[in-house]
Amino acid sequence: MFTGLAFLGLSLGLDSFAVGIGLGAAAPEASRHRWRLACAFGLCDGLASFLGSLAGMDAVRSFAEASDWLGPIAVAVYGLFVLCL
């Protein structure tokens, strides 16, 4: 049980690790912002996991009927957001 949970936590944190490596390589002189950045990544990852666990199966069942059209719309909106950055 614990090894599966540890593997899940490790795999979910790899995206933050990759971004952290990229930011560290791009701006090595910004060492005073490292703790703030690490706390922001930790807070966002923890909050996403907490909110996901609160959603539960009831929310999944209620959105299951709309997932055929809601998923592509969400991906398109996110793609437009990224393009506008």
C-alpha cells in the first residue's frame, strides 16, 4: 500500500521537478527566490491533490455524462490560454 502511494506521489511531482530544473538552469543567480518558488510548487501540488480527493466519485458520476463534450472544450480553452501567454 505504501509503495504504491509513494510511487503515485513521486510520479505526480515529476512535473514540478522538471520545471524547477529548468528555472534553476535559466536563472541561477536568483537564489533568494528558491524557497518561495519551492513553497509555491508544493502548495499547488498539495492543493490539487486535496481538491481532487474532495471531488470524490459523486462529482465524477455527475460529470460523466458531460465528459464527451466538456473535455475537449477544457483542452481548447487551456490551449488558447497558453497561446495568449
